Amino acid sequence: MGMAHFDYWGNVLYLAFYCQSKKQQLIVAQFGQKEAEFLKIIYQQQLHQMPFGYLVIKNDKNATTRKITNCLCSTDDKAYLFGKDETIDIFNSLGIIESRQDGWLSSPTYESRYQTLENILKQQKVNISLGENESFELNKCYLKLNSFGSSLCHCIFE
């Protein structure tokens, strides 16, 4: 482990004990390294929000959908992050983000990012065949820090 990595993680742990409230301390105590790193990425995004999505198979006949991929997140610097489903669930349960799986960021800024998410995910569904009346569809989602999450991040990362 490099010294810069140790300094970063040590800083997160150190600051956990000097947060403004006991609630913040308890929340940070629940984090592992991957949660702290992902939280910092969210905090660094414009407006502390991030589009993400996952692929579903949609049946047009009976209007059902079935999730077939994990979530894929898109950052402002055009990085795409796989495998954040569990971390998103943890952040939701800890009350530091708002995660919407039934809504998306509608600004033109995000249109191309959602399209890229869909393209990447469709390339991964190699062995899935569609039945009659079925199609692949991106379930567009977003997450953002709520006010408590923003305050927590300010305490940790500033």
C-alpha cells in the first residue's frame, strides 16, 4: 500500500472521530475503504450527484421488467464505475444519499452519459436471448448527496 493511499484512509478514520456530531461518527464507523472512496467521488461531482443505470429486459406484452445487469455509474470526468450496487444500498440505508431508480437527471448534460451507460451495458449482455415481445432497456437512475451527506462529506474531506 502506497503512502498516499495510507494517508488518505488514515485521514478518513482520524476525521471520523472529530466530526461535528455523534451521528456522523457512527456513520463513518460503518464505512470500509471502498465506501469512503466512492463517497469522495460522489462529493467531487457537480452538484454532488451522479447518473447511473442498469439494463432490464422489458416485456411489452405484459409490461414487466427484469434486471439483468448490475449498476453502472458515470462520473463527471467520464469514468464508468461498476459494482457499486451494494455501496449505493449502504449509503441509502445510512441516510447520506438519495438514490432514485424511478427517475433520472434530465439536463442535456446527462443525455450522452446515459447513452454511454446503455451502450456499455448492452455490450455485456452477450449470452442473453430475448423472447417474443422483449427488448433491452436502460433503467435510468441517479444518486445525490442529501444535506446530511453533504455535511458529512464536508467534515471528512475538507
